[in-house]
Amino acid sequence: MSLSGQEEWGSIFPYGRIPINCISTQKISFKPTEDPESVMSVDWKKLPEKQQGAILERLSQPGTVSLKDVLGDMLKFGLPIRRSHIDCCGINEWNYLC
């Protein structure tokens, strides 16, 4: 993970290794007023329960979408992580970011 990735996600991914669905990037907007950003999709199903719980807890802020909706989207599409938070894609184990 990049330095900004470690600052944002280091507590959940302390070793900087993230399982991904695909190495190709997609463009999404995190907020309606922002320009789209390149993201990679974290493979939700490969995360241990502890990491899944930490992510859900972090995303379940008052006034946001329900956890049921968030979980449904992550099971379908994965968790988007900004490409700017990623330094490299490792090849020792296919489909892991670092």
C-alpha cells in the first residue's frame, strides 16, 4: 500500500496485502460532486471475518447507507479501494495488492 493507503486502511490491512477481484481498474465517484477515481475491487469473500467486521464497522457511520445494503454491494462488486492507495500488485500470490 502507498503511504496514503496505510494511513486510511493500515489498521484493517496491517501487512498491506489486499486480495482483489481483478487487476484492472474501474472508475467510480465516491461522492456525487467529485470526479471519478480509478479503483480496484477488494475480494470480499477472501477477507477473514475479522477484517470484514472492521470494514463494516468503519463504513457504518450514522446517516449512511444500511449495513445490509453495503454488504450486498460488497458481495456483488467487492470493496472499492482507490488506486492511489496502492503502490504495486504482487506476483508471488496472484491477485494480491501491496
